[in-house]
Amino acid sequence: MKVFIDADGCPVTDIAVGLADSHGICCMIVCDTAHQIQRDGAQTITVDKGADSADFLIAGLVGPCDIVITQDYGLAAMCLTRGARVLHQDGYEYTSQNIDGLLYFRAEAKRARRGGARMKGPKKRAKAQDDAFYAALQRLLQEART
């Protein structure tokens, strides 16, 4: 079992690395050359800067029983098909029951932006989001050990 972090722009890298380390689970940080993220207790894999380079690497390495942390719906969908558990940085789990709706919403938002619509960006990150992520990852790690 491994924990993979899609680390480009991930605000919970430290939390994820700390939890994985405390459970004795290998943690892989995947980022592109623009981000160079290193943490004690984790291995960093750096990929060429480019659209979806980190996503395709993670999708190729991940397997059943692994956990992937990402905010990217496309990567989440690829990892779900490989049998991995996938967690958003806000603590909710991507599943086969919710991924199609999320991908549909992403496509609709992209179409709206192309048509000139303006979308609101995310709100400032709150401690409650970090707490929800911590609790969700802790639960997944404990479930994996049983």
C-alpha cells in the first residue's frame, strides 16, 4: 500500500505525509519541475512540466489498496478504475457513485467559461477543511490496515 499525493497546488501535503509516516506507509509526492516539493518521510517523484504529466504518472503507478490525494476529477476517475481509494483535499472521497457527476459538472463549467461566463474561485482555505481531510485520511489508513 502507498499514498500518492498529486502535490502541485496541494494544501494538505504535510498532513498526508505525517499521517502516512505515522502509519508506516510509503508516501509518494508527485509534482512537476515547477514545484519541487520535498518532505521528510516521503519520496518525491518529479515529472516534466506539462499538462497532466503528474496525473498520468500517478495513474500508471497506482494499484488496488493505494490511496491517491488529488483535487483533479480526471485523475480521480483514472485511479478509481485501477482500484485505488481517492481522496479530495477537503476530505471527501471520490467514488464510482459520485465521479460521473463531478466530471459532468467540470465539463459544464468549462463549456460555460468558453461561452464567456465567469465562475467564482474557491474560498480561502479554512482549518475545518484541513480537519476534515485529516479525519478522512486517518479513516482510510485505518480501514486499509484491517
